[in-house]
Amino acid sequence: MFSLVNMHREQITTIKKEMGLTHKDFHAELPNLLNGIPYDLSEDTVKFQVKGKGVEISLGPEGVREIGPSVRLPVTPVTLCFFDFSEEEINAFVRHFNLKFMKGGG
């Protein structure tokens, strides 16, 4: 006798970005990004759910981009992983993410 097991595999979509911020900048903006959504933060990875679907954001090592002899800007690789999100849901979240981390220029 045997039983059937549902072998459902999650569809994972990964987006990699390079952002002009430090880890401290990211963590400071995180509550504004999530607007009350509970999250788990461990080292450089944050995990949370949007409408019952998982999202994981991982920060790579901080770096510095030098623009000319006197301008140094922070740069951090960021990986966003979406679990079972549709393309439309991913696009909506990425638009929201980009808006929250947009820096004004002048």
C-alpha cells in the first residue's frame, strides 16, 4: 500500500539589482516599504509575505563606486526572490520597491 504525495514545486522568480545605498539605508527604509507587513530579518536577508506569497530580499556586500577623484557613492547588490508570483504581481511589487527607494536629485 502507498499514498500519493503532492509534489508541488514553487515557481521562483529572481531579480538582481545594484542599488546606491548601504545596508543601514536599506534597513531604515524597510518599514516604509512594507507598511506594517510582518517580516523576519536575519543578517542580510528579509523574508515576508504579500497576499500569502513569499518574498525574500537579500543584500550583497556593500561597495563603493568612485566617480572621479572626489565622489564616492555606496553600492549594494540586491536580490529579490518571488515565490509563486505572477508577472503582474512581480511588476507591481518592483514598481512599489523602486518608488520607496528612489532618491531625489537636484
